[in-house]
Amino acid sequence: MSTNTGDFDVIVVGAGGDGPACAQRLGERGLDVLVLEAGPWFGNEKWPTPTEGPGTAKVSSDPDDLSGELLDEQFTTREAEMLEKLVWGPADIERPLWYREQPEYGLILQVAGVGGTTLHYTGCHPRAYPAAFEENSVAAGGEGWLIDYEDLAEAGPPGSDRSYYRTVEDRLNVSPAPTTPKEELYYQGAASEGFDLLEGRDVQAEGYRPQPNAITRPDEKLRANDDRTTDDYSADSVGGHTLVGTEIPGNPHPRGADYAEKAKKSSAIGFVPEALETGNVTIRPNAFVTEVLTEGGPGSVEARGVRFRDTWSGDSRIVEADAVVLAAGAIETPRLWLNSPLPRSDWVGKGLTIHFGEVVVGQFSEEALRKAIGQEEIDPWAGEQIAARFDWPGFGGVQTYGGAPGTTSLSSIAGSSRTFTSDILADVGVEADPDEPWDTRGRIAGRELKRFMAGYDRMLSLQIMTDDAPQKRNRVELSGYTDEHGAVPKVTYTPGEDDIRKRDELSRRCANILRGAVPDGLDPDEHVHVHRLDAGPSAIHIHSTMRMGFVADENCEAYDVDRLFIADHSVLPNGLGGPNPTNTGQALAMRTGDRIADLYFEDSD
């Protein structure tokens, strides 16, 4: 047991995808928790204009401060405006973004703010593949997972009859995503290739299924074929998703709904209100933590607090606690460790996995679509942006994707790491190997890009998430550059030969599914054009830089520093086999909250 000698029982560094889940569980256990978040807080009445000034408040701990009406004003869904607000940078949008060194052809997608990158995600909430635990477990002769899959899928919070996974899924209304034309076409292609429709939450075999999404399903009233006008579809009469296709840039829908009733359950919507309801959680935005403070000497180092910087005023202060939780993300957590006077473990920042992504897109003829789905357009912007998936344990996963035209042209057609070949002009797509199931490969630009995008409403994009292996050379380390928060992170990633092989196999499978979606009686060579992007190493799913079994123990407590815990994707020993990591990260963060309470606060509850 510990008697609190600091300002709080526990400090959580970061209110992104996982930090609020840990804080909410700690608050439920009766602990006094401070969450420090580097970015702004949208939808909180204490900061009505969070990108224009610091406001008069420093912290919020009252759920009544949360306002759906204010969130409606701030999350406009105007793409350029939201991309300016939801960035890795300070709340003050007039100032530069926070810099990282990164691979030349890479992209790091992260958002600062309460909710973190879940403000900018598509709500995908599948579970990890059980095989990812088994193959990388110490019990199986591997390295990494010190717990079993059942610790999340069957065990749960003390006193609950639900597992950690199920607790998260119920809290966030996780359910199979609804089917719109793009999913219907995809399902037909997968079935025609002989794959099975998967059922259940725990995936043991390959097959296709609706995406488990943390987006409340559309109200059944939206299906009504009557004479109602759109004015009737307000938050007073319907709830859930509105199928308007705006998950990525914030998503305030349904407009008029209370803050906690917004459809997309980012951690700001799904965990923060309940965390504040405990009466034990305080969140301070615009507070960038620059140093973890310790006491003791070699062999007996303990975390005792942090130093943080107010991102508006520049003032620095120290806050103390009996335990510290690092939940700043798989880039900032190792950066914070390395910028602090902490022991230099050989694995801190190393083992980075990013699901080494790829995109394969099919553009269908009007005739093929008319026969397949009864209309001549797919309308990829309609419905949830990611609503179907393919699971292939041992290789990775695939998900359908439908976004706005500008985003699609970059992410699916033009944003390639592959340069043009010398005998092909810059306005023509790169011809592919005739032995492969795609027609073109690489970067398309100029007149050819315009021609291709003219058929945007007939395009189906498939995103690949490769089960890339943790490798020591893939890492986050300190750069030679510094900013106001210390040395900035440098991210290095090079896929291994096996990662490339897996991505190639997944790409072939995607291409065959797209070709298989062409109805019988029509020649796929004439009715679908399949293009493979050759994407650069974009870091959208970022994990494994502070790995369990290497940097942290089975409780996610650092081996070398007592009372210092890790509760974000960095502690995942691998990439979970390929599924989106948010569900597992949040379930593990809740479990870590319980371990903190059990280890150091015996009288909690």
C-alpha cells in the first residue's frame, strides 16, 4: 500500500487512444488521477475557442463541461479546416507543427488533443488475432507477450462478468459495420474467390466479415421509405451513424446529440465522459510533458512525477504522484523516456511495427456494377469509410476504404514510393508485370490521374495491413534537432524480406478479390482495372517501441523504473497479427489500470 505523498495518486501522460481508458479504470478504482495532454480539448466549454487562445481555465474534471453543441461548431467536417485542427502540433494553429524526422517516402499520422489520433480514425475495433499472442509468447518459446490472449478475451475487471475486450466493446458500442454498395461489391468478390464469411470476435482462420466498428449503428428509422424530409432526421428523432462518410476528420454526427452520444466513439467520446463521472479524474490539455522525474539510485529507481510545459504560455512546472503512466503514443513515449534521466534500456524505442501498408484499387465498368449491385456507381464516400475487412492470420489484414476524392487520389493512386520508369511519361501509369493480377502499379499522375479519378465513383479501394515483425533496426531515437520540448524523435523503418513477401501475397489476394467481383459472364480484363499503389512506409498504426517482455513486465510496469507504467500501443510486443490496434490497446490499458491499483494502492475500491 502507498500513502499519497504527491499531488495525485497517478499521473497519466497523454489523453490519446489509450490514456483515457487507463484513467477511467483508475478513477473507477477510487484513485486521484491527473491526465496531461499536449494538445487541445474540443467540445469542452472551458475552451470555447481552443485553437485561438488558451482560455481562462487550466483543467477540467466536471462532465458538465462537455458540450455536444460546442463540438458541432468546432467539428465542421470541412476537410481543409479539420486537417488544420487535427494535427500533431500545438492548439495554436498559427504556429508550426511539432517536427519529427521520418522516412523520406513515409507518413506519420498522429493527432494531438484529448482523444488523440482517435479523433482522426475510422472507428475500426477488431480484436488481435489469438495467433499473434501464441506465436510471440514466452510460453511458446518466443519473446514478447507475457500474458495470454485469454487475459483480455476472457478475464476482466475485478467484480465484472465481462472480459477487458468485452468491457471496451460494450462501452464503445462496437458492432458490425452496416453494408453499403462498396461493401456489397467487396463481399461478392470475396465469396466468388471461395473465402468464408467469418463469425464471432476471435479470428482463428482467414476469411471476410463486416468491420467491428466503434461507431453506433444507424437508427432503423433511417431505413424508412416514406415522405419524411431530412429535417426530421435530427438527434431528437434518430441516433447513431448518419452514413455521411466523415469518420476521419473529427465527425460530430449526429448533429444536435449530446457530447457522449456522438456516433463515433473516439476515446474523447467513449472514455473521457465516464472517466470524469468517477469524480476522480482531472484532465489538463495544452500540457506537453518533457521529463519523467525519479528518486532513488541504481537498482531502486522510482517514478515520482513529471515536468510539463504549458504550450500556450511556455511556463514549466512539476507535478508529483505515486505512480506515472506513459500513454503518449509509440513515438512520444520513447522520446520522453530518452529525454528524461531514466535508465538506458537497450530496447527503449526499438522494435517499431507499423503494419507496412499497401493499397490495391479496382475501377469497375458501369455494366459490371449494374449487374453486381444494381447501380452504375459504387459511391465510395457513402456509409462508413471502413466497413468491411479480410483477415489472414500469419499475413495480416485488409479493409475496404472509401473517402473523399482528394484523399483517395493521394492514398490510393498517386501517393506511391515507386517512381516512374524511364520509358513511361509522367502522365501515364506504370505498367505492371503481366504475371501479376494487377494492371498497373506505382504512381499515376497528370492526364492519366485525371482520367482515372473521373471514374472515382466506380472505384473500390482495399487497404492492406501487413503483419510486420518487430526488428531492432526499426526504431524511435532522438534526433540531432531540438524544439521547445527537447530533442525531437527520429523514426527509422525498413521492412524485412518476410514483411515484403507478406505484403505481396496480400496484394495478390486483394487484386483477385477485385477481379472476382466482376459478375459471371463478363471478362474481368475488360470490366475492372486493378491498380497497386506501392505505398511508402506510412506510420498510421504505430506499435512495439516499448515492448512488453523487453522494456516492461506483464503488468506493463517498466523493468528498470518502479511505479512507471506504459499504457499505449508502444507496449504491444508485436503488431497483433495485422488488426487495427485500438481495441487491444484500450483493453490492455484498462488491465494496466487494475494492476497499478492492485500493486500500489491496496485500499483502492
